[in-house]
Amino acid sequence: MKRVLSLSGGWIYSESSVLDPFRSAGKSEKVNLPFTVDFSRRPVYSCIYRKEIPVPTEMRMREMWVEFDGICGKADIFVDENLVCTRRHSPTRFRINITPFIKSDTVAVLSIVLSSDDIQDRASFYSAGIFGEARLIIVDTARFALGEKGSDGICIRSRIVDGVGKVNVSANIDNPINYDILSYTINASDGSEIATVKTNPVKSDVEITVPDALGWTPQEPNLYTLVARIIRDGRAQDVRSVAFGFRNFEYDEGYLLNGEKTTLKGYSFSPYRENGLSSDASADYSDVCMIKELGGNFVRCDGYPGREFIDCCDENGVLVAIENNALIRPDMTDSDFEAILLTLSDIAAQTRNNPSVVMLCLGKVMVADEGNIPADKIQRLVDAVKSAGGQQLKFMYGYRDERLVPSPASFNTDCDGECVVADYIDDYVTDSGIQKGYRECPGKEISDDAYLCKLKFADDEFTHICKIDYSVKNPVVKVYSNKKDISLVLNDKENKPVTLTSDNGIFTAENLKITKKTRIKII
């Protein structure tokens, strides 16, 4: 049976300004993951994380894997003195098999050495580190594939035909044997069992029927769970639970969700938090709830947002576009392109079962003329998403052909009514007073400007009273609402209601003689 142990605590961290940090580390400290460091103002070439991992006495027919949620920078990963692999800026989950590099009944030292890709480019080496959690996975040799682009090893394609759900499931299984049993069970959102199918792991592709299936939409984000088990001699060798929804998203002169014309209304989101790229489940949930509260059904992610954020979008009904911001150039090096290709295929594989993820950006193209378009690289990016099992629509900034859909529009660009995307919802006001987004500081209240966007997005009636500056002699009351007229009531009807009208949803009331103690109500 698989065991998953947390590796997020008790790492020994150090920095170095020399070229060989593995042998010449500086002062060390104990840290917990996620842990990132801002190197923009420090003469640091690299940093190193070390942790001791106890090795079980008996490793026969078992393997040890290490899983990371994400690493920023060029990472050389060692077990003791042995280089296991190198990863270049991996914002997505990935796993490495450390079994060949360990000995039974010992303690292995896991080391991650992070540096910039090019030592001449060290000025850009900032917010580096491990920005997610880490885990040790001890598993039998027969299991759902661990090395398949950080995915669950399971691909689900679902559709509804005449009210009946059809679920096609395929699994990538390592080291199966003929008498193993592969069991698939589909559960409803309340945990009740809908259907179970058993097959041979060698023939892992099955179709499962779900009567009276409910579609996944932003209004009704109905989720189901597939539980997959590999069973040998009555014992579960490996178990995976994968949430999915019946969702079909396509583009045909507009966006269609489950066959219905849908306007994408939402905000931009950046995974770069105060400590660099770092997972934060509570902040992710807060941001997704904020998008819904502001009347949005869509979010454009400026980079991979992490699986917690995507899971929140699945549960709350928010459509997601994930952008790969890399610039695709005809003259880029093979190693640079392969790193982009790896990241994109990982994102496609890891989000292929999430009903919320409907679009992937392949990158950006800047060309002087048609002859400079890197068509061969674009085709490889398209093929990478398809081979990973991704059903997401694909777009690219600066270029479009029959393989791609239009880029999601930016704020104030209507795109024929198909898509409106506002500014970043997760930024905040800086110490210098620069407004960076719609949340005044992380985890705090939404700024007034966000409700201007809600005027565009909200279907239901709403009213928002903006912050009032009581330091002036005659404070002004400003209200945002999608009603045609509103009435202000002061101090619970001690005064006559003040009726206001507006054609643009912005209402202003002056000369009201109010103070901080005045109670203001909108009717």
C-alpha cells in the first residue's frame, strides 16, 4: 500500500555567493516549506536546501519517490553526492524516483541546489526557492504512474448524451500483472456510489455510464469523484481519487459551455505572492470567493496558479485560463524551448481532469513579419498539449491560426461581447500608495474600484457604499449599484430618504451633514 509522508518541515537552508554552493555553503538556518527568498538586492549566486530522509529497512518490491509542488530557479537535485536530475523553473508538481540512489536501512541526504540558469543573468535570480510543499512517497512497484508529468496517471473524458453521462477513463499503470484487478468507482458529490466497473490493468480503458448526469457550470458546479484502485490478492496496491465534472467547452464564433453561448466575465490573477511563488490555500479560497462575489465567472491566471487554486475554481464554478508567458522566438535555444515545452505539457496533464480549466496559453509571439513566425515550435506546443490528454482550448498572444482560438480580451476590450477581463484581483496597495489591484492588502477587504467591474459583470442587483472621507468638511457619499435609482436612509429614517438616480451605476450624494456615527442604509 502506498504511504505519503510530508517532507515540508525541518530543511536546512543556506545561501552562497560562490560558484560551488554544494561544497561552500554559507550560514545555515532551519526552515519549513514553502520557503522562497528575494535575491533582487543581494549578491547571491545560489542557495541550497538539505534534509535527511530515513530509509525503510525493507525496500524489496518498493520504491521511494519525492514529490515537489513547485521550484523556482534551476534546480540540481542530489541524493547524498549523486545528481538525480536537473529541473529548470518548474512551477508545476513533479516527482523523481530516488530508489536507485539509496541503500536500505540508512539515512539519505536530499539536497536541492538552486541557481539562475545563467550566472551572467544572476540579476534576474529573485524569489527563488521551493514555493510549494514536498512529500516522500513509498509505493509498491505496481501503481498508477508517478512519473507521468506529475499527473494522477488517470485521464477522464466525460460528456452527456440525452441526459445520460458517459465517462471514458484510461489509466497509465506501472508494472501491472495479469491477475491484478483494476476497479473504478464513480461517486456523487454526497459520497453515494453511482457505478463500479472492474477490469484488468492491461486493459485499463473503460466507459462508465452515469444516469441523470448533471453538467458542470459556473451557476451549478456539479462535481463527481472517480476512485481508482489496483487490487492484488484482495489488497489495494494503490488508490487514486480524482474529481471531475461533465463540462464541454468550445469556440465557434464565441465561447460555448455545454452547448450554451457564454460570456467570460472575470479578473486576472497572479500566483506571485508576497514571498514569491508560493502556495497559500486560504488565500486561494479567498480570491476565488472574491471573484464570485464580484459577479465573475472567469479568471485569467498569469502563470500556473497551483492545484489548490484550481480545486477551489472547480468547487465554486469559476472558468480558468492558464497562461504560459514565455516568449516563443525562432532563434531561441533548444534547451530554452524544451524547458517551456516541459512546463506546458505538465500543466496540460495535471489539469486535464479539472472542469474549471478551459484554456491554455502556449506562449507569446513577437514577430516583425510573417516570415519570422516559429511555426514549427507552435506546432510542437499544440501537440504537447494533445499528447498530455488536455482538452483545453489553446491560444497564443501575438499569433492566431486554425489551431488556436482568440486570446481572452483585456479590460475595456469587449471582444464582440465574448470576454471581458479586468485587472489583477490579488494585488494590493503598496506602501507608496500605488494601487496594484482590487484587494487593498492580502486577505483584507475588496477595494471600491472592484465594484466598478461588478457593474459590468453582475446579473443580480447589488449596492456598494464606497469608503467615506470624514476628514473633509462636507463628506461625499458615493455608491455603486446596478439599480436605476436608490434611496439613502440616514440614522434609521430619522431623516427623509435621499433619492438618487444614475445612468452609469455611480451615485453621488453631497451636503448630507454626516459624521462617522451616522448610520447609512440603502433601500
